[in-house]
Amino acid sequence: MNRQTNIGALERDDASYEVDVAAWCEAQSALLRVRAFEAIDLDNIIEEIESLGGEQGHAISSHMARLMEHLLKLDASTDPNPRRGWRKTVVEQRARMKRRLQKNPSLRRRLPEYLEDEWAVSVVTAKAGLREDEEHLVDGVLRYTVEQLLDDRYFGEREATA
């Protein structure tokens, strides 16, 4: 089979970006492997590459929001029963956030921005998970730093003073 026939076989109708992104990715990577640059869908490849970085940032931001939610619960609640689960969630979300940062170190500089962006969501979700008599203990004042969120020994103010 010659190169032209190979390229024709890779350009399938069902591999359209608008029809099936997974099939499109497979077809585009195959075209790139055979260096068929004239046949690739450059505009959509550029769009997908740009969105990859955004997805990584979104994932880090999401882990940070969940981490702060559970730190807020640890700070506000005196109930001993859910604390172990909240600590486990803090450990897990912190580890996931750090793993993403290891793979995407350039996003570390965006952590303060993510912190600001996710704080309000963390407050709302933390209040929803607390008893009514504890909700007032969670205010809207940003109380954590990026350094605290990355510190494996940090589990909120209540535990730091205990």
C-alpha cells in the first residue's frame, strides 16, 4: 500500500471532530505518526492542545476546593465521628493536587488564583456538610494559604492548636 492509500484509510468519515472526538484523536495521531501533515486537522488540534492545559488547571483547582472544604469542616466541627473521614479526604485531595503539580509544575504559579476562585465554593459545600449549630463557624474570610494547603502536616487551625 502506498503512502496516499495509507492516508486515505486514515481519513474516515466517522473520525470527524464534530462526530466522534475519540475517533478523531485516533485518526489525527495516526496521521501525525506517518507525518501526513497536509491531512491533519490543525485548527482542532490546536484547540485540543490548549484545552489540555486548562483541564489540568481545572483538576488542580477542583482538588483544592475539596481540600479546603474538609479543612473548614475540621476547623468548625467538634463532632468526633466524621473527623477521620475528613482527614482522609484532606490527605487524598492534597496528594492528588501535588501529583498534578508534579506533572504540570508551571501551574504552581496559578495556585493563589485557584485558591481565590474556589474559596466561595468550599465555604458553601463545607456549610452543607456541617450540623446547623456549626454552620455559623464557617465565615467567608479566606483563612488558608497555598503553603498550608500543600503542607502534609496541616489539618486546620483546630488541630494545630489541639
